[in-house]
Amino acid sequence: MGGDAGKDGLRQGLDSMIALESQLEQRLTQLLAKTEGYLEAPRVIARLQSLVTGQREALQAHLEGLSDTDVPHTGSTVSGAFEAPSETQHGRQGQDAIATLRVLATALTENGFAYAVLHALAHRSYHVATANLADEHRRNYLGAAQAIHQAAGDVAVQELQEAGHTCRCECPSCSPGICLCWHVHVDPEVTGPGVPTEGIVVRAPRAESNAERAGLRHGDVILAVSGREVRSYQDMLDRMRDHQPGDDVSLRVRRGPGDPQELIVKR
């Protein structure tokens, strides 16, 4: 995807971005298999697959709609921004789930960077429709990158747990066995792909904990504590702090496609 002086810069940028999106689509298919068995990572990657496919199709339709005289010739001055070196993170093989997500985070950063250049190039060519599309896609990747960072925390905590490192946190939620370690950095205002919009996803409760004895399971989603909704890590902590150690706490839990159920956990 090097420079082509025979093409106007904007068409060249769109062609190159379509190629980058296609590479990322292929990479996501490979990455999905490496994150099976985790709570958050497969969901994030599956949603990102849909996002990338939609963006590639939108770029293709936009490019096909440009007339021969629609865009002024700008040459290939910024073509380097769209190049994918042979050692780019798109082509590297992650050896485990953490390495896989790192590869994906880098790919999102690279594509987001290229969209920023395409956005500037479109403005320079006074082609507002292309500039708006590029900026929309760039912002999508910013949200997607934050979702991948969240998924990385999920994978790290699960791998630590499987290696025998039990949670030592004594917060009001972790003490009865509901580990929230991976939720610490979730921003409830972010709406990128994969970011939960309601509830707290539960990983396997600590063995022989009050949460396990109450019947809480891996993958359950806590929707409310004592009748009050929870939508973030902080919500969950605040609701649990309203109860003293030893109190019975009512949790509204969604498990699969059925109606939510109520569980009682001793704080």
C-alpha cells in the first residue's frame, strides 16, 4: 500500500483504509479462537468484528460513490500513514490471550491513527462527507480500544485465578466472594463495543465463599442490590457498603435468557 502518484490522495487513502480494515477483519477471526473461555474478551472481539465489517463496507460504498471529478488531485504526500509494514502487529501471532489482546489493541491504534490522517486529508481536499466518515470511524476505534483494555483486565484476573492466586481484596463486594478486580477501570460513560450497559458480570465466586453458598455462578449478571440498580463498579461497592458484615443482602441476578432471579448473599 505504498504511494501512487497517479491517484488523487483521497482515493488512495480510502483504498488503503479499506485494505487495513480487511486485514483487521481477518485478524479478528483468528484472535477470537484464542480468547474462548473468558467472560469479556470473546464478546468484545465479536462486537468488534461487526464494527470493522460495517466500517469497511461503508468505506467501499463511499469510494464507489465518488465521481472522477469529485476530488482534487493531492498526490501521495501522506501515503506513509496508510502503509502496513511486514512486521506490523496485524501479522504477529499472539501466544496467549493477553498477547492476543495486545496485538488487537495495537491494530486498533494503528487504524485509528490512519483514520486521523484520512480525516485531515479529506478536509484539505474540502470533502466534508469523507472527513465526517473518517472521524466517525476514528472515534469508534477509540471506544473499541477502551473496551479491549477492559477485556485485558478480565483475562488477567481469570488467568491469575486459574493459577491459584486468590483475591485478597477486603472490599464490601470481594469479602463475600464476588470479585470485582477487573471492573476497577471501567468507565460507565464509555459506550464503545463490548462495554456493559447494565449490571456487573460475575466470574466464578471464591470457593466456599458466601457468594458460592448463595448459588451465584460464573457469568451471572448482578442487576440490583437490595432493589437498587447497579451499572458500574462504584455502584456495586456503594450498595454493598450500605450493609454491615453478616447482613443478608438481596441480589437481583440475570442468568441466561430467563427472567431475573433473587439470591440472598450474606455480607
